[in-house]
Amino acid sequence: MKSLKITPEKDIDAEKLKEVLLQIKGVASIEIIDDENPESELKKAFAKTKEQLKKGDYETLVNDIFDIITKNNPKK
């Protein structure tokens, strides 16, 4: 999977930019990441986990947790 990082100016309407970019053929999804507010990323992660549990998608949930653990603790 390839991704594209766009850094907008501070006063831009990020939701409007997202709408415009989603209209481009070949754009599958867009995620807005707020580096100044890391709590929003944590909230998204918890929301995703809750949805996975509701759907009974335990395998993906376990894989996500394993990825987080192994990514943050590289072998020495």
C-alpha cells in the first residue's frame, strides 16, 4: 500500500480538503491526523477497538495489539 502525506497550512478547513481529495479517482481513503492533539489519535484507536469487539473481529484486534507491542519494543 502506498500513502501520500499532505501538510496543510494551519488555517485550512481539513474536512473540506478531505471532501475534495476523496473525489479524485484512485483515492481510497483519507485520514486526518492532528499532531498537535495526540489524544484524538488515541480516541480513534479506542473507537476502532470497540467496533472490532462489537463485530467479533478478535483476530484483527489481537493482530493490531501485537503490531503495537512489537513496533514500540524493537528487539535489541
